[in-house]
Amino acid sequence: MMSAKLRKQKSLAKCHSMAATGQPPRPRGATPLQTPVLVLNASYEPINICGARRALVLVLKGVARTEEEQGATLHAARVRMALPSVIRLLEYRRIPHQTRALSRKNILLRDRNTCQYCGMVLCTSDLTLDHVLPRSRGGPSTWENLVACCHNCNRRKGNQLLHEMTDMALEREPRPFSLHTSRHIMRMLGSADANWRKYLYFED
């Protein structure tokens, strides 16, 4: 039987791997249909990431076309298709400046599963949200006042203000999860896929 300590070490290793690559390790038995696919607007602007299955549906419906292939092929009774790595929408979609809803999931995604006080990268279950200006002092639940926080830092900060403490400070100023932030996330997700590089503005 695996000890609880060993299971925890493996879990933490998996979390650190997710944080380093921007995506979780591929689950055992996962298929190419679960591979991430970069979605471009008609203008070639990167706007989203979806699974290969969803990308195929968009291509078959005539909503998008394949720009890059990932190398794997889908075999069916009457069709054989190369799975896409990058697809482009055929009609331009206007993307609002604020593309993400304010939620725990999106705050953690914006902060890359990193405690904004101590800098530790943790699993989602080991993180909570902290109000920089505590709610007990009138702090609102907004993008600018919510940050990812580990449980230890959350307890240590309590309802204090940061300028009242000498040993805690924010890693970075919290901002709304804008399209620019989404692009940064997509850079991390696509860092291992050479097909994505020219669309994500990598600098060689």
C-alpha cells in the first residue's frame, strides 16, 4: 500500500508539473481527441483553446478551418481526418475586452495557481481566495481585490491590511483577467507545440 506521505509527494509533483507547463499532465489512457487546440479568430488573432474533439466539430460544421495539424489521424467508418493543432474561425468574432467571468477558477488561473504572498505553486484544492482589503473593512469582491492565497498565508494575514504587516507583500498587482492575460496563458499552453509559435508571438 502507498503511504499517505508518498501519495502527497506525488500529488504535489503533479501540481508543480501542471504549473510549469501551463496544463496538467495527460491522464493515463487519454486520447489525441483530448489534446488542446489553439483557436484563432478570422483575423488570425488567438482567442481560445479547446479540445481536439470540439475543434473537429467546428471544422466539420464549416465554422472553422484547420491551419495546422498535430500529426494524429482520426479513423472512422467513412472518414479519415488529420486532427488539428490550430484552427481558424471563418467568420470574425468580436471579443469583448473583458472575456472572463469573475470566479474562483479564473482568479486561480490568472494567478497561475501561485500564492500571491509567499509565491508557492499549489494544487487548486490547497489554495483559497484572499481579499487584499479585507471584507470586514469594506473590501469588495473584484478582480483588483481578490488574489490566490495558500491557507497558511490566509490565516497569517487575517483581517489585517498589508501596510500593517512587515513580512507580507503582494507578488504582483491584481488586475482583471483581460484578453492579454488569456494570451499569456495560451503562450504557456502552447510552449511545447511548435505549430502554435507563429500565432502566439513568441520571440526566438
